[in-house]
Amino acid sequence: MSARWTPSSWQNSVAAQQPKWPDQNDLEQALKQISSYPPLVFAGEARSLLASLGQVASGNAFLLQAGDCAESFEEFTAVNIREKLRVILQMALVLTYSMGVPVVKVGRIAGQFAKPRSSDTEKIGGVELPSFRGHMVNDPAPHSESRVPDPQRLVQAYHQSASTLNLLRAFTKGGFADLNRVHAWNQEFVTTSAEGQRYEQVAGEVERALAFMRACGVDTENHSALHEVDFYTSHEALLLGYEESLTRQDSLTGNWYDCSAHMLWIGERTRQLDGAHIEFLRGVGNPVGCKIGPDTTTDFVLSLCEALNPSRIPGRLTLITRMGADKIESGLRPLLRAVRDAGHPVVWACDPMHANTFSATNGRKTRHFDDIIREITGFVLAHRAENTWPGGIHIELTGENVTECLGGAETVSQEDLDTRYETVCDPRLNARQSLDLAFRVAELIRAAK
């Protein structure tokens, strides 16, 4: 790994999972166009998230990172954005109220358009096609011409991200996130469920607490923390040309920031220590994350910590475990010990989705809610055994009433999968399942305390 870093130094390393763009000149023109655009987020916002994640690393806050598996150009509407935000706010309220610590809210949104693939090709209807790599690369339609990578999709991803961020800022700072509206966050199809009714009880208790504060003379009307929320964006930093084109030097500090999102992460398939993704992210000032699977060794994790956070800044590095329900507890404990004993102030978050994916009888990719809960349970138990803080969860969800993951209190069966299976890539929890998950997580961590 080179000692001197520049936004383009990653180009001297091997970059895994990059599309095979048919025309390099077209790609360079698209990236040049994006580099001339304003940043999507600002360095000061990334520093604010870093400070909040520092509180998570010290055990004084909890990270909720959630959103789509892969965002879609075709389903881009204000309603979809609002509903995703709504369910994240509901989950955050449940976690905050039940656990008694602040919840740092980070969306997989406004940039989560690209997906790594296990193979360059896939078979659809007996025809072998280039793999669909997300809407910012190609189109999912099962035709060879649709699967050709198109650099103009990078430009479209920028514009959709900008519009999404504009709407998120309006919602989170313009009244939608006001705690006086907690009842309005419940959706009609959730309200009638057991989870929705339980949420209504929490919302009622919050309203009574606000009324008590007002009765005691607290000016709740002018307390911004009760009316606005800080909401941050994140995505996997997969397409490094796009990330470089949005990297800017901060005028206040002189440091470089990837202004495509507040937080970026490296996936399981791109975390090579000598690879381009680690080389790129080691030089930006954003908080960064890295997925770690069941075969991860203690030596690798310690090397990863040194590569991405040599200054040991609390909250700079989030390690996101994705080990599977059967492997998480035994696989995680040695890593927790090694990182703790080496003095690295990392955030530990659990991705209970990716290692629990399987094919249903109808061929649909799915996950079972029970397996998701079992992995989070193992995650919490491992931390309790090692006296470390289970700092957060990283999940794929939607605010829509989809039927993509099995189980939950309102049981989704294999027969239900075809009813509303709408994801462009991996199966997501629906709003009811997400709210159920928040209550379960709060109970697990409260018990661990």
C-alpha cells in the first residue's frame, strides 16, 4: 500500500468488481461531467457523523443503518423515499425509547445503485447474459443490449441522489420528523398489525412524556432536537471512478472527502488489503465501514484497522459482520478480543441479512426473519461474553408492503413470495417486519445490559 495518497492513487491497485465499460472515452466524459457538479454532501456533515459514531464506539449510542438492497431508477418517487424514511424513524424511536441511548440514523440511500456480483454472467431462461450490476451500470431487462454498461447511468445516479438528498433534508428538517408527529409515522397497513399496535403504545408514551416536559416548564416548541433529526446517507463505494469524481478537498481542513455520501463501506468481495477499494477509502475523511464474513481472521481484521484507521479515531471505522446465524457467536468472539486488546476504537455493527440468504422452492431468493433474529442474538451474546458494545445493525428494508422475506409476526410464507416480490436484487424486510425487528433488537440489548 503506497504511503502517499491521492484521489486517483487507487488506480495503481487492482480494482475488483468494476464493470467492463465498452468505451473508455464515454466513461471519462461522464466522470468529468460529474466532477464538475456540486458535492452531494459536505465535509462538515461527514465530520458530524464521525462524532456521532464516536459515541457509538464508546458504547453511548447505537447505529441504525438501513435501506434498500439496491436503489432503482424505475421506482424513484417521493412516496417511496418518504416511506423508507418513515419506517427508519419508527425503528429509531423504538430503539431510542427502549434502550435509552441516542440512535444514529444512516440510510442505504441516495447512492446505493451498484451491486457486486459473484459472476460476470447469469442465466435467464436458459440464455447467458452479462450480470445486472445495478441501475447505475446497466438495465435488469433480460436482453443482451440492456446489459451493456452505460456511463450515462453514472450521471443519472448523481442526479437521482441529489434529488433524494434534497427531499430527505426537507423531511428531516421541515416537520415530518417532529416527535409530535410520532403517531403519523405509522402506516395504515402497519397500524392493524401487532407491531403497529405496540408502536402506538410507545408513541402514546412519548406524547405523554412531551406533555409532562411542557407542564414542567420545558420549552418543547423551540427545542430543535424534538422537531428535527440528523439523517445521514451511505452506500457501498463500489464504482471507484464515480467515487473519485465526487471527492473534494475541504476548504476548512485541507482534508479530502468523498462527497457522494456521508459514509462509505467496502463489501466482502472488495476488501483486499492491497486492493483499490481499501487504497481509496483509506485517504478520505469520511467515516468508513467494511463487511467481514465468517472466514475473516484476527490478523486480517487488525491489518484492516491499521489500514483504514491508523490514527485510531473513534467512529472512523465500522466493522459490519455478516457471518450467518450459525457462525456469528463463535466466529465473532476472537475478532472482538483481538480488536479490543489492540486498542482499536471501532463500531461493531451486525448485518444479519446477507449470510442468511437462500432460494425458496419457487426459485426466489429470500431470507427468514427467524434467521435474521438468530444472527442478531448471536452478535449480542458474543459482545456480552467479551464485554464489548454491540453497536448497531445494518439491514435491508423497504417501507412498502412487500413479501420478500419469510416469517415475522405477520407470517410471510413461501406461497406468499410471489404476491409482492419487487426488489431489483436481494430480498428486503417490509415495514411490519422492520418494526418487529426493532422491538426484538431493543429487548436483546436491554437484556444484555
